[in-house]
Amino acid sequence: MMKYEQKIREIIGGTIETDIPIETYDANGDLRSIGMNSITFISMVVAIEDAFSIRFPDEKLILEEAGTIAVIHQIVEDSILKKQAFE
């Protein structure tokens, strides 16, 4: 499991309603296939930004650019590393 994956999965699970257990959903699976849409995506982004004290890059603020757990994890990890570099 990736470093921040569990927390990301918890946030996604709290954002979308699905019968598929988010804990076992493929990290490379398209989140749209389990109910993610543009509204729930923005809600998830805000929750992730709050949870990790980061800002999503503007170019990643669309579902097509950040539609899997693996991509979201990479965005979180990169953002945390950038933040730490400036502290």
C-alpha cells in the first residue's frame, strides 16, 4: 500500500456512495465507474486538501486528470514534498 493511500481511500469512501468496498478497489481503477462525478470530485479534493494541508495543482482539478487512487496519491505525495521543501 502506498504511504497515504489508506487516508485517501477513507476520504473517497466518505465522498461517494457505492456498494463497492473502497478498501479493496483497484488503485488504478477509474473512480467514475464507482460513482465519482465532478461534484463529488471537488468535494473529495477539498477534503484531501484539508486532511493533508496541501493545495491540488490547478491543472489536476478535473476528474479526467486525477481519476484514480494512484494518481491522487501521487498528487498528494508530490504536494507534500513541495510543501516540505519550502518549510
